[in-house]
Amino acid sequence: MRNLLPATEENVRRAAEILRRGGLVAFPTETVYGLGANALDPRAVARIYEVKGRPSFDPLIVHVASREDVHRLVESLPPEAEALMSEFWPGPLTLVLPKSDAVPPITTAGLPTVAVRMPSHPVALRLISLAGVPVAAPSANPFGYVSPTSARQVAETLGDRVDVILDAGRTSIGVESTIVALRGDDAFLLRPGGLPAEEVERVLGRPLKLPSESDVMAPGMLKRHYAPRTRVIIVNSWEEYYRLRAMYGRVLLLLPRPLHGVEGDVRFLSERGDMGEVAANLFGALYEADREGYEVIAVMPVPEVGLGRAIMNRLRKASAPR
Ligand code: AMP
Ligand code: MG
């Protein structure tokens, strides 16, 4: 793969130049690999939608390299946004704020708001600051498929439709950012993610609201997403698991922690039952299971607190009917 390059300073410089010229660069963040383009260049952003096969109603997250970079993207910055930014940036928290005229409609799918985030991965930060432009970047995978946590996964699924893929090994968080929308006096959790919602609530001093199903506030939040081709089934009991094993030929069981004496092909997502590790290993495990030709991926649920909320959100979407 000629476009797959180690994320050395020289290659990051080349990639930044490509971004400036309207090209597409896949790059590591601490959450997952992103597929980036200059967020202020409508033609460059259009290529993201094209390469991913992403529907045009699904807005992108704009990545910045410093807190100051946000000012030109938003119309106003509420005090609560500033508080969250100073507490959690750089990091896996995306804020949805009223957009400025500098952001073209294609980047926000026509919405009056823009989603912004400052990633903490040093390669992402270096790339964005060398490019000198904000970088719109969804996950670097075909739309609806498992998000990439390694550069190889990007290369295998998007191939040479991307100008450069910067390789910096596996991502540390492994699930996408937490998305919070601040609107008037309300704060909404649009997507649970790599920053536990409880941490956001601690800084805000009140609980986050959930948008209603009919709310247009969270477009692109489709029922089925993050899904491998292999069927994913959440199993709530051992009876269910053994029933699946009787029904299907090849079943892979994913467990959050080691448990011995279970029949069949089993993979532990963490050696210590640590939810951070489970999140970091989840997408990679789904992706590998797909390649290994299993008929069913069975997964045991985890408690829905902290990162467990993001993990179960991804699993429910991956297991939703086609
Ligand atoms: P990702 O799939 O990680 O690229 O995240 C993009 C998601 O962020 C979209 O599918 C939306 O759900 C959400 N998002 C992005 N921009 C906005 C916005 N302006 N308002 C609400 N949600 C947004
Ligand atoms: Mg995605």
C-alpha cells in the first residue's frame, strides 16, 4: 500500500501539505482513525462523503489543534463550553455549538451548529497545526462499518481512495468521542463516547439531557452502525450462548474479562476486566472476527456506567437488524 506511511515528522508535513491542497488524509486520534479534509473547503469535504459513502445529512466533526482555533468556527462560546474545554481538551469530548459563517454548509450537513473537538493524539495535533486549517474528520471507514483503530484497517477498507494514511499504531481509547450539545440553558448528551458522561455532568453540576428520538438535533444517529458483516448478537445468559452454538457453525464469543472453562472460540477484551481496555479492543475484535469468517459474534453485555455506556451503545448499533 503506497499511501500507508509511518507518522514521522517528514510524513506528517507531507500530509499537512496535502490537506492544505484539498486532499484527504487518514490520521490517528486517541479515539479512532479519522478521514480528514480541510473543513473550510467544500470540495475537499465533499470527497470525504464520497469516499466513505456517507449520506449527506450526516454532519462532520471539525478538529482543531488549540482552543483558540474554535473562535473562528463558532458564533459564540457559552461559558459552559469554555469550562468543558478547559477541563477536557485536548481529549475525547466533542461540543456542538452555533456555527460561524466561516464553516461551509456541507461540513455541518446544513445545520446551524458545528461539532468541534481538539484531539489529544500528538500526531493529530501536529498535523492540524501544520496544515493551519481546521480538519473535518469522520472515522476512516466505509459508512456504517466498524470504526478503524489501526492504520492497517483503514488501508484495507478505504485503500488508495485516500491520499495518505498516517500510521501511528493502535488508538488508545478505541471508541469515538462523547458528543455534547449546548443549547440555551440545556446540555444534551448526543452520543456516549470516550469521555464518561458522568465526568461532563460533574463539571456542569447537573445531569445531561437525552435528545428525544424525533429530535433533529442528533442527525446521523442511525440505529444500525459500527457493524461488521458478521452478525453480532448480545447474549444475556449462558443458555443463550449455548443455544447459539447449537444453531450456528462458527460462533466467536467476546467476553469483557477472562473466564475459563467456556466451550468454543472465546476472546477476552481485557485481561483485567478494565472497561478502558474493553473499549480499546472492541472494534479491532469485531473487525478481526469478520476477517476470520465467523458466522456469529456473540458478546456479553457490560454494566452501563462510565465507558460501559459507550461500549453498549456501539454494541447495540452493531447488532441492530440490517
Ligand atoms: P463521527 O461519526 O464520529 O464522524 O461523528 C459525527 C457525528 O457527530 C454525526 O453523526 C452527528 O451525530 C454528530 N454531529 C456532528 N455535527 C453535529 C451537529 N452540528 N449537530 C449535532 N450532531 C452533530
Ligand atoms: Mg463513524
